[in-house]
Amino acid sequence: MGTEERADAVTPSAPPTLEVTAPAPPIASPPRGRRLGLELSVIAVVGVIALGAFAAGASVLYRELYSPSAFVLRYLDLLAEGRAADALAVPGVAVDSAALEDAGLSPTASTALLRSDALGDLSDVRVVSEVPGDDATRVTVAYRAGAHDGETTFEVAQDGWLGVVPAWRFERSPLAVMDLVVRGSMRFAVNDFEVDKRQVSIDGVDADPMAAVPLLIFSPGVYSVDVDTPISATPGAAVLADSPFVSIPVDMQATATTEFIDVVQGKVEEFLAACATQQVLQPTGCPFGFSVQNRVVGLPSWSISEQPTVTVLPDGAGWKIPTAEAVARIDVDIRSLFDGSVRTVSEDVPFFVNGTIEVLPDGSVSIKVSGSESE
């Protein structure tokens, strides 16, 4: 039998597959010139933004520190802080007699009130407008001076340069002149700062008590003027200085104090008491007397039975005692020329008293009492 050879069929495995990933094609770069242009554009945009920011910052800086409005606000801030000497040093504030005279103001105006002690309250300062002009910029500000709201316009002109920024000065000084007349007192106070006319007047101790006293003051500002002395007083008056380089007339009349009237009353009573000591029918220099047709026996005796009620009124630079009625009483023995009889007379004698009062340079007063008999 034939032998059959059986062989198992073997299927050969498939050869491994090799996967090869092809590299991505390179991204094409823009040409060098185009890339440079793009970079320059970005730089230009950033530069414009930076320049704009710088310009905006410079504009704010100029407005806040170097503009005409900023110049005016610095001056007002000094006044608000009570720094009178620094405010006076601001360019264009201080003036001389020639400038005052050219403006029609008193060239002899005193600088006594250009000090911190005489400044009033100034607050809520703000710029209302800034209007450039050919020769000057007009800056209008609003504020509160004491209890008063005010508004003032200043003229500001360029005064050279501070490096690359302009410097400024007041084209017209912000000072004003208070022409103050105070009747009834040589002394007065401005914002509680005491002033004597003889110290600020060009005439010194010979100052006319009725003449106006010119006083330089800062504008804007509020000035409270009053008199408070042992002799005279006023309720006070508030003066708002809201216009630069003008005259501000102020006229005040002081009235006699109660203490002064009491002193005058006492002096009049002393005067009349002295008259009453004269044992004659017609006391010398006195406003009362007694006439008889007969002969007096002994010495007459006087007394003041009713004192006058004295008042004191202003009279120009001094004071006067207006006419007041009083009554004296005489006791005298009279002998009749007809029959020789003697009778005692006790009679009230009405009379009038008045007088003048002069305030002397040392502050004392001279009281002259006079009067007349009642008809």
C-alpha cells in the first residue's frame, strides 16, 4: 500500500505594514519687508496712544497748575488760609501810590488791613469761567465770604515763562480801597483788628475825626466794621469787597454807650451840686437863679430837687448833651421894703441844662455843662 504523506498546509503571515507620516509643509513666512511694516504699525499705534495719554495728562497738569484759573485759585487759597503776606507777594497784587492815583483811588491809602489778623472767612472757591482776550484772560470765580455768596472777575496776563510753562500776573490788582468814615470814635475794629484813625491817617495825631480813612483791603473778602469802646459803640456793618481796584465807601455813626451816658449824668449832677453850694441868688456860671424885689435876710440856700435826665447824642466829631429840664429849690428869708416884715421863701426854680462833650487825644473827655433859666 502506498504510503501517503499528509502535510498540513501552512499559510504564511502577511508582512507588517510600515506607516510613515509625511511632515507638514512649512507655513510660508511673510516677506521680511511686510513683517517690518507690521511691526512699525504696531509701534506707531502704541506711540499714538502714549502721545495721547501724555497730551491729556499735560492738559490736566496745565489746567490744574499753570493756567490763568490755577493762578487765581492759588491767590484765593492763600487768602482762605489767612496767609496775607504770601497773597500780597503774588505778582500784580501789591500797588504803589502812583497806580492808586491813576485809578482814581487815594494814593495815601493805609496798608494796615493787609495782614492776616484782618482777613475774613473765605470758602467754597470755584472757577466759573475762563475767557481769553487779546491782552488778558478774564477769570471769574464764585465763593462764599463769611455769610455772603459772591462772584468776582479777575484780569490775568502772561508774565514771561517758567521753563516751558507760562507765568502769570494780575493785570489789575485785586486790592480795593475802603474809604471809611466813623463818626463818634477815633477807634474802630475791622474783623476784630483794632485800628486808631491817628495811626493810619497821613495826618497822624492831627487826623480829622470826620474825614474818611482810606484803607487797602484784599478782594474778595468780607470785612466787619464796628466800634466797641467805653464811650461809643455800633452794631457793626459787614462790607463785601467783590470788585478789584475800586473804592468802597463806608459811613458809620457810633452812639454813646450806657456807661458813657452814666458818666455824663454823674458829671452833670456834680456840676449842679457845686452850683447849689453858692449862697447867692444868682450862682455864678450856673443855669439857675432867683430874683427878688425886696431885701434878703441872711444867705440863701440852694438844693437840686429834680436832677435832669441826661442823654448824649453825636455832634460832628464830638458829642452833645441835648437840653433837659431840671428843678432847683431855694430857701431864703426876705424882708419887705414896704413894712419891714420878714418871710421865708421856699420855692422850686425850674431850669434847663445842656452841654458839649469833646473827646481829647488821650481818649479822655471834656464835658462842658451850660443851661438857662426856665421862663
